[in-house]
Amino acid sequence: MGSNARPTIVLCLSLVSMAIPALSEAVASLPCKVQVTNNMMTRLLKTNRTEGECAETWTSLQAYLEQITQNLTECMQREVSAQASDAAATACQPLFEKLEQQSEEIRRQINTDMQDKLLHEQIEIAKAKNAIERIKKELKTVQAEIKGYYQQLLLIYIDAGDIRRALRYYHRLVFLKEGNLPATILGFVYVSPKHENRRLENLLALVKRLPTPDEQMTLYKLIQPQVMNRTTQHYSFLGMLAALDMDRFIKEKEESEFKKLRDTMYMHVMKHWKFQMLGGKFQDVVAFAKKYPDLYDRIAARMAFVQPQYWYKFSYSQFVTFPNLLPRPNHRLAAFREILRQVKQRNKHHFPYYLAKLAKQVDICEQYIKKEHNELDGKEELIKLKTQFSDFDKSNGYDYYLKNVDKLTKTKPPIPGNSNRPRGGLTGRR
């Protein structure tokens, strides 16, 4: 049994002795240590191991030595690598410093170049700004000149009554944001008393075609005081024309400053016209009806109305001829209807005289319609008007009063005692 143990020991020691030179060489070159414990040696020196246990021990030792070899190899490689890195770092330092210096010089050069370029750009920007400011000033000058030309053309076309072209240049001036344009236009209209009436009429035609209600109302507000300051306008058709145009912006039962302006002008003209008509002067009213028949439609009935206190104080014979001076059949018939209504209301007893005078004028109107207009124009209204003559006396109708005009108008009817008619003036002119 002892003889069997010795070879095992020898073999184990031989392995140890074979590994030691390698370990010694590794230790000499690397700062690494391999520690073999007493326990390991004791286990190897035991003589009572079996062959299987020796093989196992050998395998274990071999694995251990391989691990140590690997550790020593890695340790040596790290040491060599560290030494090489230090050497490389020492050798590269001058080159690094040189490159760093070159980089700094390049940076300074780039910085200098950029500063020069920046200064150049700033100079160019300043030049560009100055050029822009100069162009802006020139543009403003050109725009002012263009505005001046447009303004002159606008005023020229207003003066000429060319509303279409005037409106075109008005739009252009509004687009160019021409300040205080309404006041400029109004100033032009009234700069010459000789031409102000014609220019105002043309301006009113232009105002109706402006794009927005605000623009129209602004001009009407400026026009109204000017009209009221001139007897040549607030007593003429111009005042009525402006008032009826303003009526488009007044709501029913509305009380506003704009309505007050309109009412003041309207009533002023209406009052003047009424007194003219009571005196037998119909020229202004007729001229308005001929020139603005559509607007006259809105006041036709009112123009034929006579205030009760004046019914016996004006010339009925003269007043009843007024409707046949109007241009349109519908205007004439509307006036006759209004006169007939007033006769019915105010002359319930002495009506034949008034009806005979009226029938004669209605006949003239009928002949005019047949001659100048389509016979059917107003035919129904004419028939209806004639029928109303029999409302006073069922036995006598329109034809009766027409046939007996001379007889029925030979004697004027008496004036009621409560008419409060003054002496002189329009008294008794029936």
C-alpha cells in the first residue's frame, strides 16, 4: 500500500515543479502573486489516497493552475498596455500641444474673418435700411400724388355729374385710406355759390351709390347743415331730395339725431312748398315730380292735402288744376283722389261747385292718358275715381257734374261762418 502511494506523490510533485518555472517567470515579469496553501500541499502529500482520488486531485490542481495562468496572462497584458499607453501619451503630448496651438490660431482667424464679415453685413444692412426708408418716403410721395390725382378726378366727375366714374375714384381713394374724404368732397361742392346747387344734386346721386350705410349717413349728416344754411337749397327740391334719401335709414317710430336732421329738412321744404301751392305757384313741386317721379310717389298724396284752416282761404279753382301739371297719370289720379276726399269731408252741403270744378280736371286727365299713355294705364283707378262722385248725391254722378260745369260753378258757395278766415290774403279765392 505504501509502494502505491509514492508514485502518486512523485507525480504530483512533478506537476508542481513543472508549473513553478512558469509561475516564477510570470511573477518576475508581473506584479502578481500565486499562493499555494499548506492545506493544498498536505493533501497532496497524503499517502493513503487511492488512485481515483489522486486523479481527481490532479484534475483539480490542473484547473487551478490553468486559472492562475490565465489570471497572470491578463495581468501581464494590462501592465504592458498601461506602459504602452503612458509611452504613447508622452510621445503624443508635443503633437497635441502643436495641434492645439494651430487650432487656436485657426479659431482666432475664423473669429477675425467672422467679425469682418459681420461688420460688412452690418454696413450693408444699414445701407439697405436707408434705402428702404428712402423708398418709403418716395412711395409716400408717389401715393400722395396719386391720391391728389384721384381726388381731382373724383371732384371733376362730381361736377360733371358722371356718377359712374366718380364712384370709381371714390373707391380708389377709400382703398388708399384717404383721410377726411367726406369733408373734402363737401368742401368742393360749396366752394363756389355759382355751382353749389348743381354739385349738391350730383353729390346726392353719388351718395345713394356708396357701398355702406355708414358712408352714406356720414355724408348726409354733413350735407344737412349746409342745406339748412342756404335758402336756395332748403326751399328748393334739393332739400326734399336729400330728406327723402335720408328716409331710407330711419326705422318706424324711431327717435334719433339722424331722424331729427331729416325731419327738420323735410318739414322745412314741405312747409315752403305748401304755401307756394296755396298761392297758386306749383313750379317747384312739378319740377321735382318731373325730375324725380319715383321719389314724388312718396309725397304725391300729401302734396294735394290742404290743412283745414286754409281750405276756405285759398283759390280752389286754381289749386284743382295742379294735378294735371304732373307728368305721370298715377300722380294725377292720386292728387284728384286726395282732393275729392277733402271735398267729401269739408263740403257736405255745398259740394256741387267743388265737384264740377274737379270733374272738369278729371276729364282733362282722362284725355291726357288716352293721348300720351296706354289707354289701360290707370284705367281702373280712373273708373273708381269717377264712381266716387256719386257718393255725395246718389242721383248725380261724374257725368252730371262734367256736363253742368258752367251752371254749377257760376255761383260760389257760401263760406261757413266758423271758418275763422282773416281779411285779405288768400281769403275768398275759390
